[in-house]
Amino acid sequence: MNNLLLNMLPLLLLIAFGFILRRIRYFSDGEIQKITGFVGDFLVPCVIFNTILKLDIQREHIALSAAFFCFLCLLLVLSWFIYRIFHIQRRFFIFFSCAFAFGLMGIPLFSTLFGEENMEYLVALGVGHELFIALIYITGMKIVLKGDDFSKRTVLQNLSSPLFYMVFAALILNLTGLRTAVETNVLGGSMLVAISKIASITTVLTMIVVGYRIRFQDKKRIRESMAYVLFRYLFSFGLGYLFKFLVLDRLVQPSRYFDYAFFTMLSQFGSTLLIMLVGEYCSQEELEVSSNAFVINVVVGIVLYVVFALLVGAQTVPGI
């Protein structure tokens, strides 16, 4: 349990550090905006590249990846309908329920509790998730939040982003086996190390930025943020386990590690990229609500996983 807490508590401390920096006005709004753009445009693509490059992708997991990709698309479409039907005020609501912390929280938490050797199902879900983020999620966010028109030109512009190139390159290196050849080459190996080092600072900067954006001053907005978090868990867990029962369970052999992987993915909200784009394209009020919702969701996710660890960890991993 100590190892599990050591993976989670530093994230909360980094958020608190960002909040302290805001209280002493260490950065101006313009400076924090530039840091936000830097993280979203350059650091996040390095994280996703590094994650996909290290994944042990197996053919029998491709169907699971494709199915989870479809599930995320379903979450996005249904969120859009709910947004339109109920005339929800915040545009970020459409994207709030369909992105998870696969790399940021899912991998370290799952591996700590169940071991890296049992991550095959989490990896399969993660591949579908990362492809959804690169191909659908970011394009949709820029269209809705930035106000771009949905056109062939807009889609092509987003597909020519650093994120798409990094995802495509990582998949090619992973699936073709070229990763080994690149790693053994001095220049190629140095580039991979550089990308890995860039990715390593992403979590630190992201959590600090999130903490800097927190505005726990308006009680009405705090209640609104809490309402979005409650909806997110009810919506994603309810629809998620229905989809698992109807579709995913038919694609894999019964396995407790698949059950654990699915819970891990749904319990950890991960749309730091959403906060970055809300900060870049939306109002200060909408940024405040989304940032508060993110922090509340991180805390709830950690609490859920600690409870989950207490329920299953003792039977699975000695010493937990």
C-alpha cells in the first residue's frame, strides 16, 4: 500500500504547489498561457509517443483495442447529444467523460498493484484510447472549443499536428520491429532518449498548471464542478460496464486481470489535454470550472483506487 500511495500523493502535492504559485502570483496569466500551450503542443505528444513505443502490442489484443476505441466514440457522441438536448452551458462538457488517464495514472497504479507482467489487457485498452485521443478527441475539441468549422481542411490540419505524427511514428516503430534498430543506432537512440526525457517533465508541468488554474473561491462554480464529476462517473461507469458485458467480455477469455484493467481505466480521469485547450480557447470562467472539476476528479479517482486496492490487493499481491 505504501508503494501505491507513493505513486499518487506526489501528484496532489504538485497540484498544491501550482496553487501556491498562483497565490504568490509567480506567473502572469500570459506566462501560464504560454506554458499551457507548450505542454499541449509539444510535451503531451512525447508522452503518448513514449507510451505507445513501449507497449507490447499483440495481435490477439487488436480486437479489444478497436472495441474500446468504438466505446470512446460512443461516449463522445452521447455526450454531444446530452449537451444539445439539455442545453448545457459549458462546451467542455462534450469531452469531459471520454478521456482517461491511461499513461498518467493507469499504468503506474496497475503495475504497482498487479505487476507489469499482468498488463496485457490494460495495454490493449490503452492502444484504443491513445488512437482515439489522437484521431478523434483533439480534432473534435479544436472544432468545438476553438470554433473551427468541420471541414476536410480542418481535419487535415489537426492530423498534421505533432501529436498525430508522434502517434503514427510510435505505431510504425512498434509494430514493424524497427524500434530495436533505431535504439541501437547512436542518433536514433539519442532521439528516443531525448523524447523520453521531454516526456518525463510533462506530468510535473501539467499538475503545476492545473494547480495554478484552481479557483476555489466561487461556491456556485465548485458545486457545478462537483456535478460534472458525479455525472462523469455515473455516465462512464454505467455505460462502460454495459458495453463490457455486451461487447468486451465476448472478445476476451474470462480474466480477473481484464476486470481489474477495465476498472483502472474508467476510474482514472485523464483529460489534462482538455484543460490545456480550455485554457487556450475558452473563457476564464469555463477554465475555472473545468480545472476544479479535474482536481476533484483526480482526488475521487485516487480514493476509489485505494478502496479498490484494499478490496482486491491483499488477495492478489503479497504485501499490498
